[in-house]
Amino acid sequence: MTPLVLTLHQRPEQRLDLSPLVPQRLAGKSANEIARIELQTTRVRVTVGDAFRLRMGDAQHVRIEGACDRLDQVGAGMSAGAIDVAGDVGIRAGRLMTGGRLMIHGNAGHWTASAMKGGEIEITGSAGDHVGGPLAGEVAGMRGGLVIVRGNVGARAADRLRRGMIVVEGGAGEYAGSRMIAGTLILRRKAGALPGYLMKRGTIILGEGARALSPTFADCGVHRLVAMRLVGAYLKPYSAATAALLRRPLRRFAGDMAVSGHGEIFVGNES
Amino acid sequence: MRTLTVKGIRIDDTFAEAFGMRATAVIITADTARWARQTAITMTGFATSVIGCGCEAGIDRPLDARATPDGRPGVRVLLFAVSTSELQKQLSARVAQCVLTSPGSACYAGLAGTESLRLGNALRYFGDGWQISKRFGGKHHWRIPVMDGEFVCDATTGLTKQAVGGGNLLIMGRSAQATLAAAEAAARAIEKVADAIAPFPGGIVRSGSKVGSKYKGVIASTNDAYSPTLKGAVKTALDADIASVLEIVIDGLTSQAVADAMRAGIAAIVKLGPKRGAVRIGAGNYGGKLGPHHYHLKDLLP
């Protein structure tokens, strides 16, 4: 299966909205039709043909080469197929995605996986603030699927997470898992201050603890839980190091007691 | 009845008559293989016959730690009942009373089916609000806090309507000891067959029954035609040299599993031979009009 390849000519003058370039919206289109798709976010018209060199292939597998942080909404709304990106991407990559696989060989901006519903996103670099989080006015953030970030993430990762799993192999900024409704957030390295701020339910797992844990989380002792083995077994093909973390004894904190206290933070090696 | 002889053992030219059933499977794991097995034995206790127990249940096979969802040693258990509602009732009661209660246990779906039965979805209320729902990788399970940590249980398990109950072998020998040796050999062989169980004690039943009774209101009574002490008094099915009869009843998730189990059982009896084991193998049926599944012994010979 030859992928459909889009190679960016040069860093665009304006931010581009790449949400039309998802497999289900490209399926059945000719090279000419694809080249005419508009991507501009200002009044100056920019088409796929203007910004990219296009090599036709199977639209189920889209490859974007030479990407840069001005390409926003990469893979947004994707329902099936695969998108591979070589380079960085801008904001809202994979937003509202319902299926398929988005692979970014680079860094991603803010609101990556925002309100995502299903599918998988992998980022080899780092991601910005609000990974999986809702935009202003939305009730819930991510509600399904899996996000793997090999680097670090910014503040408020998994904000208002409702379902699904976010795994960060690096560390995180402050307020990781803020206002979580349910779901799972795993941070292998150290988190910033106050993880789980006002979380209702859900699970946060911190491999190396946090800079400051809110006093509204109650220590429930150290445990080795079967549930962690299940998460580990699921994650092993994606992140062997995370799977190894989950086999160790973890200290459980219940909270946020400022809300309902049904959420939990597990902490590995406390330092 | 015509018979044929295989390695000195007489095989009746007859068939086992079996019925369609509803079945499900669960995987029980624990910290050790011993506790996984103990939990499964407790859960499948008092589950020999749907007539008096509500369901028929047994251990399908032990599972290596690598073959279970949580990487701990486990056991796969099969449950059979005559209706979906009775199967649900038995599954919920048995998991709640025997698996939830067992130290370190966890319970997972053991069957993928288009239809499902409630597992954790029925048990989660034990958590009294502290239960935690987790969904990932296409699975949904519940975490219920208990006194030794947490009980983890899949939300649902699969249901099959293709299951078959009532495959059987009648094992006849010259002495009680030899007949039991043959029946044990057959039960051990059937244990190894996937998707099939023999629900009676150790896989063996000694009180085969016939339909009806001389007493009003008794629906089943002793199978006098196969009772050696009545050989001279009733219209017997036994030869002069038969002193003891044991039966193996087989339930399977598919008709093929029942046939495979019967084949394995016959092969084990034949292998043991007539000197140390049985001299004749038969099967029970009701004339062929009641059950849709017929297993002819002559088709199942080794």
C-alpha cells in the first residue's frame, strides 16, 4: 500500500488548518481535487497544491513530510486509517479523533488530542498544554482512545478527561489531570505541582511523584494491585517502561477530597 | 443390540442423545495456581445436573500465567444451563459467593460471544460507591475494593447458544474396581479436551436415571436396566459378566467439543483394555426423539 505523501514546500506564511487532510475526507478524491482543498486560516487563500508537493497513493495512509509547528489540526476528526507526520505540528493535533492512528515524529502544540473519542496518537517528542483537554466551553475533554507522548507534556494534561488513557514517558507541567471526570493519566517522570486538582474520579499514576501534592489527597498506603497489571499488559506493546512501572508497588492517594474523593493518584518512587 | 468389538471391548451400536444448552465461560485468576484452582472448585461445586443444581459447571482447563489477562495463574470454568435467565442467575450467584469471596481472586470473560451476560456489571454494587470502572483496549472491567485489596472483574462475559449438554458414555466392567479404573481414565482424557466438561464428581456419575417413576411426582428414578443387582429381576440391558456400570456425562460449548470429548474418553477406555478396565461401552438415549444431537459410538472409535 503506497501512502499518499504531502511534502511541505516551506514554512507557511500563515497557520494552516490541516483538518481536511484525514483519510476519510481524502478517500475517492483525485490529485487535482486534493490539490484544490483550502487550508488557510486567514483571508489569504492557501490550497494543498500551494503548500505541499503531492504524491498520490492510498488515502487510507497519509504521510506528511517536512512538517512544522504552523500546521494545526493535523488528524483532527480522523475516523480511520493512518497519518504519519515527519516533523513538528501545531495546535489541536488529533482533536475529536474517533479512530485510526496518528503518528507524529516530532513535537505537538497545545490541545493535542483535545476531546478525542477514539483511536491512537503517538508523539515521539513533547506536547504542549491541555493534552486531551476540552476547548473553552466544552464540558468534557478526551473520552476514549490512547495517547502516547514519549517526551514531556505541558500544564493541565488530561484536563477534564472522561475516558481513555494518556501515557507520558517524560514529565508534566502543573495541574496534570485537573478536573478529571474518569479515565487514566500516566506520567513516568516527575509531574509539576498539584496533580489531580479537583479531580472527581479517574486514575493518575506518577512514576516519580510530583513537585507538590495537594493536601486534599489522602494517603491510602502502598499496594500491588491486579488492576495495574491489566493496564501494564495493555500498555506493554506501546511502552515497555511504563508496563514495568505498573508492576512495582505504588502508593495510593484518594482524592481530590475537595470534590468527591473518588479519584486516585498512584505514586511510584517518591523523591 | 448389535455390538462390535475393539481390542476386546464390546462397543454397543447405539448413540448418546444430547440437548442444546446455553453456556458461558469465565477465567478465574489468583496469586497462585492453587488458589485459582480452589476458587474454581468452589464456584463449580453443587453444579452436577441442571435438574437439581440450576446449572452444570466444571473446570475446562488450567491456564498458564502467560495465557491470562493479568499474567497470573488461572483456570477456565464453563457453566451450562437450560435458559439464558437461569444461566445469568447462576453465574451472578456463583461469582458473588465463590469468586468475589476468595483471597486474591480476579474474574474475567472466558468466552467471546455476540451476546453477553453480566459479570462485574451485576457485582459492582458490592463496592458501595467505591467501585471503579475502567475501559481500555476494548475491555471494560470493574475494580471493587475488598479486605485484601481489590476484586477485579470484567463487566460482562460472552454467551453461546450453540452449547450441547448430555453427551455420555456408559462404562461397564466385570468389577466395581475395574469399572472405576476405566471411568477415571476416560475422565482424565476428557479433562484435556478444550471447551468440554464432565460436571459430575470427578467427572463420573454412578446413579444414571431413567425418565419417570412408579411414584407420583417423581420425575426421574434409578436406571434399573443398567443396575447390576436387578439383572435377574427386570428387563436388563446388562450381560452376565457385567457387575458395575458408571457413566460420564459431557457438556460442551459446541457439538464438536462433545464429540471430541466422547472420542477421547472411548480411546482412554480402549487403551486401558478389558483386563484392567471396562469390557463394554454403551451410551444413553431416549429413542432419538428428544435431543437434536446424536453421537453414534461407532463414529467415535479410536
